[in-house]
Amino acid sequence: MKLLIVEDEIRTGDYLAQGLGEAGFATELQRDGRDGLHAALTGDHDLIILDVMLPGLDGWQILSTLRQAGRDVPVLFLTARDQVGDRVKGLELGADDYLVKPFAFAELLARVRTLLRRGNSSKDNETLLTAADLEMDLIRRRVSRAGQRIDLTAKEFLLLELLLRRQGEVLPRSLIASQVWDMNFDSDTNVIEVAVRRLRTKVDDPFEPRLIRTVRGMGYVLEAPEN
Ligand code: CA
């Protein structure tokens, strides 16, 4: 799941991007209101965390433009101003939730998960991805196989999420690089190979059948064998 963070305070923005990244989300950070609006209109985010006071355009303007454009992506407002009037204004403009600064990260994470759950139940039901006895709960950020919990790093989680969402498709390394690492790798790098190997030792080695296959010269595919 991909989150857009629009926050001009350097420390708060970095803190959010880092914390949410560690919690397993893909994050995009914008520090200017105009860049934030552009990213929100052109990107495919599952949730937007929006500061109110921003250079360029403020959070109110971004939110109202988004809603006028018919974008119903959930928006969590961050505001230092906790006056009742601001809350009412935000809700009228279509904000989904509020958090008043300063906030505890755990509180933010809980709100984010609640909003994602709500957004998903109304859009698609892809909060649980499965293949054979492997299960990935996107809301609770949990993976299990045959009922056993599997701990994954944030990158491993993203990699497995991609493989599960597109199961049965052979995914080229270049696509995995751009989707999971958000960058292009030289073709001779073995970063992806190493990550896939690590993922397999957790997800496949202790279990039957094997789900992740290497397709030589092409890439990787996750597939549950038919019976
Ligand atoms: Ca600000």
C-alpha cells in the first residue's frame, strides 16, 4: 500500500516517512503544497497524510481540489491547530480523520490502518492476499503460512505483496526493482536475487509446496500449484 505524505516540516516529514516505511508501507514525501497536489492527482495512493499549513497551497486547498476532481482517496489531516472551527472546516471539505500535533506515532499508525481498512472495504476487498496456505493481511501487516506467523522486513513484505497481487505472472527483475525499490538497478546487480532468496527461506523452505519459482532469464513468479 502506498501513502502520500505532504508535510513541510523537515523533521516531521522524515519521521513519518521513516516510521511508516518501517511499518511496511511504501511512502512518497512531498514538502510543498503544489507538489503535494500534483502527486495526489497523478499518483495512485491508498491514503494521504496532509499537513494543513504548507507553502504553495495549504492543506484545505489541496483537499478541496482533490474532492472536486472526484478523488475519494482517504485523507488524514495533521494540524497544529486544534480549534473546533478547523476540524469542522476539514470535515466539510471531505477529510476522513484528524490528528493534532504533536502526536504519538502509534496513534498515527492506528488511524492510518483504520482508514485503510475503511477505504478498502468500500472499494475492493484486497486486504487479504492468499496463495495456497500462505496469507498476507495488508491491514495488520501480517504474513502467515499454514497458520504460522512469518516475520518479514519491509522490503520483503513489499516484494511478497507484489508477487501475490500478480500471482501466476512472471515478473521481470526490472519491474520488481521499480515497484519494490522504487529505482532502476543495473542488470548485473544481485539485490533482487538476494531478496528473493531470503524471502524463500522464510516463506517456502519450511513448507510445502514451493510457491515462488525462478523463471530463468525472465524473472520470478509466485504460483500455487493446482492441487
Ligand atoms: Ca506545516
